[in-house]
Amino acid sequence: MTTIIVLVILVALVLFAINVYNRIITLENRYQNAWSQIDVQLKRRADLVPNLVETVKGYAAHEREVFDNVGKARAAMAGARTIDESAEAANMMTAALGRLFAISEAYPELKANENFRVLQEELSSIENKIAYARQFYNDAVLQYNTVITTVPGVFFAGPMGKTKHVYLEVPEADREVPTVSFSAGAASA
């Protein structure tokens, strides 16, 4: 009888360990998938931006710095290798696009251009998807970090080599409300 009780306890412990292990792996896969969804939307945005820039260039040829910044941000996104690098590049792109759209305010004929409006609407849709994907990613990271830092997951995470992951956050500089001013037909943000 004692042998059966010991076997039942051992089986229960093994099943418990398997359950915790599987939970950690499942949550890790979830946050990795969430990052992939962000990456897909960032790629769509990066692919759309050259069309938008070319449309705006025809109306605002003298706004060279803005176009250069958009190009630099797009290159940074293409060259990003880590989540942190991608997040930083995405923030650069967001800032550059904000300045690009500020230019459009200075050119009413640009705002009326059908190509520009379609591109702006598509970009707005992508931005909404990116925001949702970032929120989903942060939720997935929260669940993962909670499991690996609380009992019993903490006892399994270390031997499995699992560590906490960082949340995607808006840099302090990007939290400020941009100021848009128009002078002599040019916009700055």
C-alpha cells in the first residue's frame, strides 16, 4: 500500500512538473508570436512609406530633412536584429511620419490628392494594428514574466534558462505632444 501511495505522489509530481514546463513554453511561444505580429505590421508600414514619401515629395520638395529622416528610420527598421532595435527603429519611424504628416497640413492640395489620402488611410490602419499588436505583446510578456517569477514557475525557469523579457514602451521623448507650426509654407514638428 505504501508503494502505491509513493507512486501516486511521484506521478502527481511528474505531471505537475510537466504542466509547469508546458505552461512556461506556451507563454514563451505566445510572446514570440506576438512579436512576430508586430514585426509583420512594421514591415507593412515600411513597405508603404516609400509610396507615401514619393507622393508628398511632389508637393514639398524643399522638406529634404523630413524625407531623409523617414529614409533613415526605414533603414533602421530593415537592419534591426533584436526586439529593442526594432522597437527603437519603429519609434524613429513614428516620429518621422508625424513630421511627414505635419507637412501635409501645409499643402491643402496634397491633402486633396487621392493617392495621398489612400496611403494615409492605409498607414493609419497599420498604425492601429501596430498599437494593438504592441498591447498584445506586452500582455503576453506580462503573463510570461509572471509565470517565471512566481512559485512554482521560478523553480523551473532558472534551470530552463528562461529570463524575464522587456515590455515595449514609448520613449520619454515620444510622450510629448508634438508642436506643429507653419511658416512660409513649411511645417515642422
